[in-house]
Amino acid sequence: MPQSPNPSFESGSAPQALWEGHPKGSAAYGKVLAGLAFAGVATFAQLYSTQAVLPLMSRELGVTAAEAALTISLATVGLALTVIPWSFLADRIGRVRAMTWGICAATALGLLVPLATSFPLLLGLRMLEGMALGGIPAIAIAYLNEEINKAHAAMAAGSYVAGTTLGGLAGRLVAGPVGELWGWRAAALAVSALATVAAVLFLVLVPKARGFRAVPAKGLRGAARTLGGHVRNPRLLALYVQAFLLMGGFVAVYNYLGFRLSGEPFSLPATVISLIFLAYLSGTVTSRWAGGLTLRFGRRSVLLAGIVLMAAGMALTLTQVLVLILAGLLIFTGGFFAAHSIGAGWTGAIAVTGRAQAASLYNLAYYLGSSIIGWAGGLVYQSLGWTALAVTVIVLGCTTAVITAVVHPAAAGGTGRRPHHRERGRQAAGQENPAAGG
């Protein structure tokens, strides 16, 4: 794929000489971060709003665990299907306008979910909701990199990722207690109300774009050429496989651990089970640590270390001791977000042109893994139990580690030296990815 004569100039962004971005500490900088943080809350609170009440939905609707999990899988399928089209649309109409369309449509659909009169209608609404939400993770980081001074882009992206993580956590913590008291419909309504408030705050706070420049539509052939060039790059393809396998295993664990803890010998209530999502806070910490550790140890080493932590955490969940299971979940979650934050940021460092589309392909793989493996894990759990599911997730992690070690030689992953200032700028532009909300 031919390289752009000016690698710093991407489709939809202004040249550095014309616009250097809002500096850290300015009012606009704070508004960008706050606005995108609320966008992250609105997006990920809705996307995984049913996860904390899957056992309740299974009982109330008379469906199996795997069928209940379709309310998660179809939402993430919808997001995966639209994340690339949204990225191209945003190149034409602007980042803020595209995010506004997506977040408003998703919020309206979310408010309709509790009114679903049948399970198929519920699934259809959830898929449409996910399709609307595809307009946020596909665009948010591109907007941030265009509006924030490059010296602070990595820090700003980390703050956005923290917002997405906390958004997913807030939705689950709200849904659990409300669902136990009044049922899954009330839980879905409560999360939708939370997302509505966050969406309004996003619309009020997010500043008008100054770094965006519309570009002509590439057409199907041009888009296919851009995407095909990324898929044919072995290093990018390895990262997409990593996103698919690790995210799939991660969602499977969170989808079905609640079923295990609600049964014998634990018999925990839904409110208590919803607290397991506090383990996401470990991911908020490790995703930030991982970015800093790459300067010493390189991306490859940190990514592999994250996968090792995932496997170790999963091994602890094989016990029958609740404290060890929860400790294992904490380690597993921290390892996942460390590995994911490195993989997501690496796409921006590898792709010379079409970085927004490279990141969108990562999102596509990420959410397809969530949809397919996250659902299929239920079949394993229903047929063979938790031990089989945990071992499956460990195998997925080991497979990812082997692929990473082979495709990304140690020299390619970084040697631990401090990068040249231009390289640091490129890394900052692609350091994080909004998919981290999980």
C-alpha cells in the first residue's frame, strides 16, 4: 500500500502547521476529556447493560444461559458491523456530528428495550442499539487526536479509556441491585436513564471540532483497498486475531461467572454478583501502567505479560474458594486490559496511512470476538461446566501468546529504549483505543 507523503496527515485531520491542538490545562482540553468520558459512559453502560442480570433474564424469560447472553452478543455484533462504516461517515460529516447521531439513536433505542414484548423483539432492539453505538468507538479517538496537542494525546486517550471502563462498570452496578428488586426490565430502564444523562452531558460539553477537515468519499474500491492493505499486513492481522480471541474469552468469563456464583455451592444474590464487575477497576489501573511500561520493556513483552496474568487469574477460578475466585478475576481482568491497551495502541503505530480504519478493524475483531466466543462460551459452560470454560479461555490466551511471539519479533516490539521524539508522537496518537471499555 503506498505511503502518504506526509505520515502525520491523516484523512479528516488538519495539518499540524495549521492546528496544533488544545494544550493540557486549557478549558477546551478539559471539555474534550469530560465530553468523551461521558460518551464512554453512555456507550458502554448501554452496550453491556444486561450482563449483570443475565441469570435473572434467563429465569424470567424462560431461556437458557446462552440464549440470555445473546442480548450481549447481538449488541456487540451490531457494533462490529457498523464500526467501519461509521469511521468512513465521520470522515465526511465530521467527528462530533457523527458521534451525536450515534449516541442519540442509541439512547432512544435503549429506552425502548424495557418495553420489548417478546424475546426476539428484545434481541432486535439490542442489535440496533449496538449498531448505533458503533458511531462512538469508531470515532472518539480520531476526534481526540485531532483536537488535543500531540504531546498530551496519550494521556488524554488514557483518560477516555478510563471513562469507558467506568461507564461499563456503572451500568453493571446499577443493573444488578435494580434487577434484583424489580426485575430485568427495571434494570434496563435504569441503565438507559443513566446513559441518557451521560449523553446530554456529552452534547453540552464536547467542543466544536477545529482539527477536522472533510475528505472526499473513497468509494467502495478505495475503502476496500485501504482495509485490504491492513488485513494483508501480518503484524496488524496478528493484533486483530489477538483482539478477537482475548476479548471473546474475557466476555465469556463475565457472561457466565454470574451463573456459576448464583448456583451451588455459592448461591449469591444478584446484587452481590453485580459487585464482581468492580474487578474492572484493576483494568483501569493496568491499562495506564502498560503504556508506561512499554518505554522500558517494549510492547511485545508487556502484551505477553498481560496474557500470562490472564491465564494465572483463570487458573485461580478453578478452585471452590470464593476469595480465590474473586482474586483470580481481579488478576485476569487486569491482565486483559493491559494486553488490550497495548494491542489497540499498536495498530496506530504500525499503520502508516488509514489509521482510523486500522483502528476500526481492531474494533471489528474485538467485538466479533465478544459476540461469537462470548456466546459460544455458554455452550461450553452448559455442557461441560466452569472448568471446561476456564480451560478454553486459557487455551485462547496461550494461542494468542504464541501468535504474538512469532509474528512480532522482540526487536519489533521494542527494546526498552526511549523512542525518538517523533516516534513518541506517533505512539501518542495511537496509544489507546476506546474499545477498552469492554
